[in-house]
Amino acid sequence: MAEQREDEILGKAYDSKLMKRLLVYIKPYKMYVIAAILFNILVAALGPLRPYLSKVAIDDYIMHKDYNGLLLIVGILFASLVIQAVVQYYLTYFTELMGQKIIYDIRIQLFSRVQKLALKYFDRTPVGRTVTRVTNDVDALNEMFSSGVITVFSDIFMLVFIFIFMFSMSWQLTLVTLAVIPLLFYATFLFRKKVREEYRNVRTHLARLNSYMQEHVTGMNVVQMFAKEKQELEKFSSINDDFKNANIRSVFYYAIFFPFVELLSAVSISLVIWYASGEIIQGILTFGVLTAFLQYIEMFWRPVRDLSEKYDILQRAMAASERIFNLLDDNTMIKNPDTPVILQKVRGEIEFNNVWFAYNPGEYVLKNVSFKINPGETIAIVGATGAGKTSIVNILTRFYDIEKGNITLDGIDIRNLNKRDLRKHISMVLQDVFLFSGTIKSNISLGNSDISDQQIYEAARTVGADKFILNLPNKFDEEVKEKGATLSVGQRQLISFARALAYNPQILILDEATSSVDTETEQLIQNAIEKLLVGRTSIVIAHRLSTIQNADKILVMHKGELKETGNHQELLAKRGIYYRLYELQYKDQEITKTA
Amino acid sequence: MYFVRYKKTFVLGIIFILLSNIGQVYIPQLIKQGINAIEKNAVPEAVLKFVLLIALTSLLAGVFRFLIRQTIIVTSWKIANDLRYDFWNHLQKLSLRFYQNNSTGNIMSHATNDINAVRSFVGPSVMYTIDNGTKFLFVFFIMLSMNPLLTLYALLPSPFMTLVVYYVMSRVHAKYTKIQEKFADLTARAQENFSGIRVIKSYGREDYETENYMYESKEYLKRKMDLVKLQAMFIPVFLVIAGLSFIIVLWSGGIQMIEGNFSIGELVAFYAYLGMLIWPMISFGWVATMIQQAEASMKRLLKILNEPYEIQDSVTTDYNIKEIHGQIEFKNVSFGYAANLPPVLKEINLKIEKGNTVAFIGKTGTGKTSLVNLIPRFYDSTGGEVLIDGVNVKNIPLQTLRKNIGMVSQENFLFSDSLANNVIYGLNGTSDNAIEKAADIAQLSKDVESFPKGFETILGERGITLSGGQKQRSTLARALAIDPKILILDDSFSAVDTNTEEEILRRLKQFMKNRTSIIISHRISTVKDADKIFVVEEGRIAEEGTHEELIELNGIYADLNKRQLLEEELSEMD
């Protein structure tokens, strides 16, 4: 709802700052714009030409009984029609194409910008909101670029040409015709204003109706539990009625406006005929001119209405662009150093020196943590929930930056490394395996063309994922649905192991999943983990006894501090935190193992 | 069926359409006569008569036009309103199972898009069809009576117009669907990317993902342009066909004029009539596609409207039951969510005496919630019987049953309304006393003091966001406020700290003296004082007894107890 409200705010129709930024996107398509304006002028001229031609036909040929002359005019009329039709087609096509291309540019710029935002941004912003920016908001700009800016010219030119033709035939009659024009303008803009108000009103009631329904469908069990169906129905009914009444009110304006415009045109026709009658009788005016004028009256109204619609289009585009620019301007980023140290080969020596870290200022989740991992070592991090285990791996990959202290890789502060470089050497296997829609293969390689199919198969074989994959109908090309819904928890984990292995990193971070799997899968996973850890520096947030027992070193985290360090036996002997954690989390595994 | 309710208005609307069209069709005749009068060099007063008549007729036609919208379109909104009302009334009676199987978004789309499509049909579609149909006939016959041959020539191109509109519109629909699909892909891709941003960042796949998105966006652009190619045809074709009619009239009419068989006035009238015919020609094609959409929407709506009420009073309901005392019994109860799914509860037998406090403990997904959901009949058991005061719950009036049960479920859903209104949600009418009392037991009073407007503070999106614990305690207060005979607390203290929990339980004890309480929890501390504790495992009661008895038993419960003691010890260490 908060989201919805933000999206519904309609501000000014024109904001020069926003407009300037928007126009930057048109620049690459300057030629399109120029061509479109020229074609628009052509189209705008051809339409009003025809009533004029029919005047010529009547006065010069029909009245003089000139069959060939009439045929000539008919031919010209037809030609102008065809030309206008063809030009109009390409005009529509190319302005729309330009609009779409601009939209595309903005969308991609926005998307790649979002890719660079730090995790902090994603922590505080609901995914849905960012998605809306990239999809709906960008689309809302389309209307402005394709039909908005350029057709304004067409409307104005059209009116200008109508006036020119009319004046050239009879300025007196033009004035008579134009007598109702101010009224038409006024009525149209008044109508637009009223409709806009009513539209907003309708939107408000619609939003209320929708949020009521949304909320009560979600909480239907509460409604039913408290047997409030009757009262809720009454409440719904009143909101529903408000919505209906708002709509009926806006129908009222439409109902008045359209007949009124028709009336205006009838009045204009009446005036023209009346005035012309005197002139014709006196021989000042011809019937041809009268016919032409009667046709021009019909032509006025479309450009006037179109112009008034532009206001709404502009307003919507401004609101959307403001939200888009806000996101483009979001600076929640972890910056790369200006002159990064280039990493050629990594040994995998990691050191934390008095590291302090907080997600929110002042609330430290890691306090003064120091430890060193030698190349090729496996360390296990254990601790209760909220002890700070995940934070350690988050800051090592610079998903977040630390407040105090430093972290080094092979003796280099990781803040002096290019993020991309740093992460290239570290593979992370997260507890919630995230699979993308695509194939098994694409989920292992993540689309990296440096990883050959052979390497993919090899990685899958090494972690023991090949058995189930080869049993799938399409094997490695089997489609993976959104979030891997068709695969079991264990299978998803094996795929994520294969992914990590395929990237063959020097450093591996593994957040072991706690979810229980059947014994067979468990055996597979344990074997896979053993294979994964060989020959690289590994940090494991451990939930498996086997992993801990095989680790070179165990770090025991407790309430953000590193409390105990040592191997399994040493730590057990201490009878401290580790001992209790062991009793709580790992001891059972021993029992099931021996059982 | 909804039409019937507004039959009179519709008939009136149709009459207005006829009257307005007669007026509109008459205007070109007046123009013709006016011009003819000029041609015959009539006195200005004679012309003036026609001129005034034109304005007057237009005014009359306009008034009727106004009334058309005020009857037919207004009625269409009324019908949509009725339809939505019935839809909602129906939704409220559907059981939880329906909501489990249908996403909120899905239901919302029916309530908004589908009802909208139906309204467009009963309003604009009906209006335009009748309006344009009659107008077409009127104009056609008048033109025919004026000049049959010219009419034939002039209207020659117009059937193409209807055909083109229909052709374009029906293809537009297919192309539009393709665009929507791609747009959905774009949305899904972005959604997936932003949700999986950790993986993308840690494997450095940002550029690849952007490239992928470029590819998808390009495809979207292509599909849009596909539609544009088609839609861009619309105006030019319309221009040519309509323009052709005018040219034919000028040409053929001009020849006839030269021969003296046709007047300027008639030419102008013909022009005007052609102008009137363009819109009907377009709208026939347009309305045809609109009707198709409305049909599909109505089908979807009917599917939901025909969804049976699974849980309701029946012929065996005993309306003499006016109150509930609180004795609960499960006899061989089994339950499954669907016939093809394994049962969640298997032959449960248990008895809870009136005024007792019992607890259910066990791992997540073992069936505790499903078990208590059978008591207020959120679901009906698939086997066996659930009895309250010795009566099968199916025979107790649903209203009576639910009004006497206070249930606090895990979702702790609150409405975006004031806290006070949330707490007294189950009451009819206000009672400050009830609010205070319930808030006091639920340990909510202190929080309320810190809220800007106390109990009148608005919650949810438009107000303040409560913490998990505050939400749980608010839903607890809501359940207590109705003064229930049976209180069910489904894991209601998970976000409440242990000290507050203890205090709540202490106060509840007093409140629940003569009531039956059922507590579901993972925490030993919450359940240990219950009169009886049931340990649920895999849909069965695995152990039952008091805290002491179960510790003695040294089974699942005792193990759980040991772990929780350890956890407590650990969290107290520094």
C-alpha cells in the first residue's frame, strides 16, 4: 500500500529539471525527431488541403460543367489521401520505434545500475518496488516519448493549416467560424480539468476498494473466525458504493461534454450557413467555400482534444521519471578503490584484525574479531543463531564494509582490491540455495562462457550430482523452474556445490544448510563437501559434526565475539561454549551415525 | 440476471438513443434545406429559420445523448457494483481451503479486471451497438431515399472498414497477449535477479545478467513493434477508406450536379451522413472484440461464483444450541488437505475437560495447527468426529461456534485500522472496559502508552508498524476481548520475550478459570504448567501427560526439555 501510494502521487505536469534529464535520452535519436517533425508537418497540411480542393472542385469545375477538371481534382484528392496514409503509417511506426528504443536505453541503464547497488539497498527495499521501477515506471515513459512530445507538433500544425486555408478563402467567414472556438477551448479544458479531478477521485476510491479487498482476502480467516461476515459485507458495500458513485459522477461530465461539443459544432454550422447565405446571395462568397468551411468545422475538434490530453501524459511521465531518477541517483554502493591492487594469483591467506561491524550504526554484530587462516586450511565457524557467523562471510566478500579494523587477503587490505577481482577468487555456497530459471547447466555455470560443458559435467560428477541429473529427462538441459521448485532440497544443494566447484575458486565459503535431508542424500552431501574443501582455503559455517571434526580450526562465535578457538578435542575439553553447542547441535549426529 | 433488475432503465436508455438519433439524422436535412434555400435566393429570414432549427435540433439531440449516458452507462456501473457485492458476499463464505488454493493476487484480479471487462460490455458495448446500429439504419435509409445510386457508390468501401477493424482488433489481441507475456518475463527476470543478487554478486555475474536483461528487453521491444506495425495501419486504412467515400461522393455527385440531378445542399448533407457512418463502422469491429473479452471474464467469474461453500450450517444444524461450555473431544479424527495428499492427522483421540488448560508441543509440520483448526471448523475432519460439549461441531451453528472460540493464529494478522478497533474486532459495539481489560492481560498496556495516540493509533501501512511481539499480543487481546469459552493460542508467544510471556500466562490463568484453553508452542516454558500436554509427532499423539509425567517418561518431551535448558544456559553466558 505504501508502495502503491508512492506510485500514485501525481505532481506537476512539467518540471524543467526532470525534462532536461529526459531530453538527454532523446539525443541519440535526433535524426528521428527531425524527420518526425517534418513528416508531421506534411501530414498536418494534407488533411486540411482536401476541403480546400473540394471547394475548387465545386466552384471551378462543377459550376462550370467541366468533367475533366472534376476528374483531375478527384485524382489529386486520391493521391493526397494515399500519400497522407503512407506517411502517417511510417510516422506512427518510427515515432513508436524511437519511443521504444529510448525506453530500452533507460531500462538497461536502470537495471545495470541496480546490479551495482550494495546489499544494504536490497536489505531496506522490498524487491517488488525495485521491480516496479524497472518495469512499469519505465513503460509509463513510453507514451511521452512516442506519442507525447512529437504529436504536439502535429496538432499545432494541423490547427495552423486549417486557419491558413480558411483565411485564404474568406477571413470574414473564418471569424464567424472561430466565434465558437474560444468556447470549445474553454469547454475542453474545463472538461479535462473536471475529468482529471474526478479521475483522481475514482482512483482514490479504487485504491481504497482494492486495498480493502486485498487486506480482507489476506485476513479472511480472521473475518471468519470472529464471524464478522455481516459487518464486513456492510463495510465493503459502502466502499463499493463510494466507488460506484465516483464513477457515476465522472460519467456525468462525459455525458455533458460530448453532446456539448456536438452542439457547439451545430451552432458553428448554423452561424456559417447564416452568414454565408447573405454573402452568397450578394455574390461575394461561393458554395464551394461554404462546403469547405462546413468540413473544417468537423476538423477542429480532434487537435484541440489531443492537446488537452497531452497534459495528462506529461504528468504521468513526470511522476514516473521522478521515481526512476531517484533510483538512478541512489548511491548505496560499495566503491571500488581508485587504484586497485591487481591480484594475479591468490594463495588464500586471510586475516581479520580487530574487526568491528554493524548493519545499523552503533549496533555491532561483530566486536573486535581477529583470526588468521593459512592458505589451504579449513576453518569451521560455529555459534548460536545471531552469533555473527554469517556477518563474517558477508564482510569478507565486501557485501558490506566494516567499521573498524581490517581484513586482508594475502596481506592486502580487501578494500584495496577490485570487488570483482576479490569475488572471483571466492566462491560462496549459501544456505538458501538460489536457483535461477533456466537449465541445470546454466545454473551451474551461471552463463559463464569460460566454463566449458566438460567442466560443468566434471563439477557435477565430483560433487555426486550427476546421478540425479542424468536421471532427468533432459539431463543437464533439464529446465529449472523459478527458484528450482521442481527439485528437492538436497538436489538444489548439490547443484550449488557443483556451481562453486565449476568456478574453481582459491577460497570457498560454505554456509551449511540445516534442513534435514534423507540419509542417502546426507551421505552424498557429506562426500561432496569433503571434495569441495580439498586444496583450497575454506570457511564453513558448520552444522555438520563431520565438517567440524575435519576442520583444521574451529572458531566459536558468541554474541558477536570470537570466544574460543581450537580443534574439536581441545574445545570439548574446555567445557565452555563449544561444549554446550556440541551437546545442543552436534551430539545427536554422533548418535545417529553410530546407530 | 442483472439486466432484469434494471430493465426499465435500459428500455428508457434505448428510447433515448432512438430519439437522439432521429434528431442527429435530421440535422443534415436541415442543412440541405438551408443551402437549397440560399441557392434559390430565398430571403435571409427563410435561411434563418433553418439555421435556428439546426441549433435547436442539436440541442434536443444533445439532451437525449446526455440522458443515454445517464441511463445506460450509469446502470453499467450499478451492475458492476451489484456484481462485485455478490462476488464479495460469496468470497466471505468460502472456506480456508479456497484461500489456500487461490492466491490473493488471483482473487484480486477477478474482482477487478474481470468485473471491469463485464462492465465494459454491459455499458459501452451495449450503448454503442444499439446507438450505432440504429444510427446506421437511419442514415442508410435516408441516404437511399435521397439518392440510391450515390448511396451505393459511397458505401461501397465501408464494409472494408468493419472488416479491417475486426481483422486488426482480433490480431491485436493475440499480439497484445504476447507483449503481456514478455512483460511478465521482464518482471519475473528482474524479480529473480534482485532476489538472487547475492549469488550474482558473489560470482561476479552482474554483466552477464545485464546482457540477459538486454536480450529480454529487446525481445519486448520487438513484440511491441510487432503490434505497432499492425496498429499503425489502423489510421491510414481508415483514412483511405473514409476518404474514398468522400471522394466518390464528390466525383459522382459532381457529375450528377453538372447534369442537374443533384444540389449543393444534398452534397453537403451526404458529406455529413458519411461523417456519421464512419464511427459506427469502426465500432462494430471494436465491440465484437470487447464482447469476446467480456465473455471470457464472465466465465472466470462464474467459476468462482459457482464454487461451493464447503463449511456452512446444514440440515442437521441444531439451532437450539445457543452457548458453548468448552468440553472438547476428538474421536478417531483423521484429516488431510486433499484426497491425493498424505493425511496430516491420523486417528487422533483425545478429550479436553471444560476449564482445563492443555498444550500441544512438537516439531513444525507435525499437524498441531491442523488439529486445532478443526475446532472452529476452518476445515472439517475427513474421518472421525470433533465434539464440543458432546455435540458434533458440524451440528453447532457456525456463528455460535466461532463467537465462543477465541483463536490466536500464527499469522497474527491485524487490519490497518486503529488498535482499539482491532482489539474489539470481535465485539459488536464498543466497550472501553473490554479493551483495557484485554490489553492488560495481554501485557499491551505499556506499549499503548508509548504510542502517539494510544489505542487510537492506526496500525499498518498508513500507521505505525508493530514489532512481532506487539502484534502477537494485540491478536491475543483481540481474542480475549470476545470473552471466549474456548481459547486457542497457536504459537502465540514466539516473538514475546520469556519474562513477558510468563507474566501473560500468569494473568491468563486467572482469566481462563472457567474456560478451556489450548496452547500450541515449541517452548517448554510455555506449556509446562498445563493440565495436560500432548506431544504431537507425524500426525499422531506420541506422548501425553503432565510436565512431570512426561519428564519421567524420558521420551521426546524430556529430550526437548534438556535442549531448551542448554540453550538457555548458552544465551546467559557472556
